[in-house]
Amino acid sequence: MIEIQIHPSDIRRRVRYLFVSRRAVIGLVTLGSIILAFVLGSMAAAPSVIRRVYKSTSVFLMRQEKAIQVERLRAHVSQMSSLEKAFDEHRLRVEKLLTVYDLETSTLGQGGLSLSRGEEQRMSELEDARKREALLKSAIHRLERQVALLGRYERENADIIRHTPAVLPLPPDDFVLTAPFGQRINPFTKGPEFHKGLDLAARTGTSIFAAADGVVTFAGRVSLSQSVPWWRMGNVVVVEHGKRFVTIYGHCDTTLVTRGQEVHQGQTIATVGSTGWSTNSHLHYEIRSDLQNPGVFRAADPRIYILNYEWSDEATLLAKARALKNVKDYDPLPRVFF
């Protein structure tokens, strides 16, 4: 036995005695050893446990931050997509003007925005965004140079701009395009032909506007003896614009101008009809230009020149217009038109 005496500081109080058996002592020592071993083991394991907890917390926070950054990236990509769409609309307008003015732009470089399908699949979202941003910046820089080129040209050639046919010859809401520029089947002969203008269906009596400032060189109907194809056009108005363009308005119901009369852009010069070889009331509208070969007026797609109306396939029209620049098999205009 082990005797333990507890003496209080006050002598008036009794001494307390505690008797502990050997078994109890062994138990207490064993328990203390276990507790000590646990404490020492915990202290040894604490750094690795702390590191693991810290790492787990860091990974969790990093994942949260990554999710936030991904959402921000997707928001920026969405904004960039809107910018790309707006950019393409402006680019098409600018490139239409460059084509209309016949300005050479090969020195300005290429301004494409699209990535190939294989590139898109190989890239991560971040890489794709960076690539698109670089392409957009390059394309915007090219567009700025094109706009600067157009600005210089328009300042130096105000008279040419005034005589360039650039507006729709009919009210925008009053027509339907029934026959575009290009190859088609002739509704009368049922054979293939190259349609050299636009057929714009509209009600009889709808106003027809001059596409630019110019001088009327013909108003009436070409006689059968002078030209069979143009006799088929019925009542025709021809306007010459600054010795560079000629616009032709066929199948008119009435003509409101006379030969030699000066007209201004937007002025009513005739009304829509169905005279000549015509299946319905419509306007046959042509633009002829001698920009490629002075004195020889070749047909061009009028949709490229019309700047106050947006067609559904402008990019395709632009590509086709450039491809047809060197086509030379257009029939000449009759002398009566000049």
C-alpha cells in the first residue's frame, strides 16, 4: 500500500489520508503512460494533419476561384461574340463600299474572324478566348485602315460619290425580290440565261426613284427594229451617272422624266408596271459600270450597290460580286440609250 497524507495549511483542520493499492498505482501509471503516448503521438502527427487540412481548404478555395473565373470568362466570351457579330455587320458595309468604289484593298491584309473546326476542338475555353481576342483585334485594326481609306477617297472624290447609285429604287417595304442577279431560267423561252439585273415585284403605280444624281439619256420604249431584247423591256428609263455608271429601270407603267433631264438621288422618275415581256407588275433594275473597261458598260449585281437596304445573304453576295469582276460576256447597251 502507498499512504498519501494531505496536510492543510490551517493546523486546526484535520490531516487527510489516502491509501492506494499497488494495483491502483500500476493502473494509474499505465493510464498516464497511455495519455502521454497519445499526447506525444498527436504532437508528432499534428504537422501532417495541419498540412492536409490546409491543402484541402486551399484546393476548395482554388476550385471556388476557378469556378468564378470560368463564369467571368464565359461572360467575356459572350460579350466578345456580340462584338464579333457587330464587327461583321460593319465589315460587310465597309467592304461593300470598297467594292462599289473599286478600291484595291489587298495591301490591308486579311480580316477573318473564324477558327477552323479542328482548332476549336483542340483548344480550351481560355485558349479559344485568347485566340478569338487576337483575331478580333487584328480584324478591327484592318477595318480601321479600310475606313481611313474610304474617308480619304470620299473626301477627294465628292463628285464620284454623288453619282454612284447607292439607294434602293423602290420603297423598302413595298417590293419582293422575285429574280436576283445571275443565272436563271427565262420564264418565256424556258431556256437558261444570265439575268443582268434584279426583278423587284411591286404594285402597279409604285414610285421608282433615281439611284443617284445623273442625266436621263432615254425614256420610253425601244423600237423592235432597234433592239429586240430591249423592246421586250417595255417602257424603260435610262440614267447616266457621271460617265461612270448607267442605271436602267424596265417594265415601267409610266415614265415621268424626259431625255436630257437632270435628276437627283431619290427623285421619282417612273412608276412600276408590267409593260413588255412581263409576267407580273415589277421593276427590272440594272446597274452598268465601265470601271473595269472605260466606255464598255458591264452589268453588276445591284444588291452590292444598294446601301440603304440589308439583304439576307450579304457576305455571299459580296464574294460572288468579286468573283464576277472579270466576266466579259454581257451584251452591250444599244446606241439609243446614249
